[in-house]
Amino acid sequence: MRTYARIQNGVVAETLKTGSDITKMFNPALVWVDVTSQAQVREGWHFDGTQFSPPAEPAPPAPMPTIGELRAQLAALDAKIAALSGQK
């Protein structure tokens, strides 16, 4: 069995394990690269034509606001609403 990665726009779109001839299984327009010796390659990895690299780590999520910060935001909104109400 061999493992192949289908490359689309420089990114691994999917992987496939098969004992068959990959060139006879799919349309020749699809780009398949043998990754049997590179078990770590997964969907989303980048391929520059010769080497694979993992995708960039996602940015960590923004920290959740504290209760104090939420109360301060609420107070500021209340003040804005009061100011707008007084203008009418």
C-alpha cells in the first residue's frame, strides 16, 4: 500500500492509501504526490513542489473580558444612551 496526497493550489486537499496505480484511478489533471515515507502529511499541509510543511498555527483566541471590564463597558454604554436621550 502507498499513501498519496492530492495537491490543489499548493495545499494537500486529501490523502489516499491504495495498492492500485494512482495514475489510472483518477483524471490526469489531478496532482497526486507519493507521501508514503512522510506519515505526518495531512490535509491542510502546504506543498511547494518539492517539500511539505505544516499549516501555520492558528492565532490563540482573544482572552475573555472580566466581569469588571464588562461592567465598565455597560456603564459607558449607559452613559452614551443617557446623553443621546437628553438630546431629543
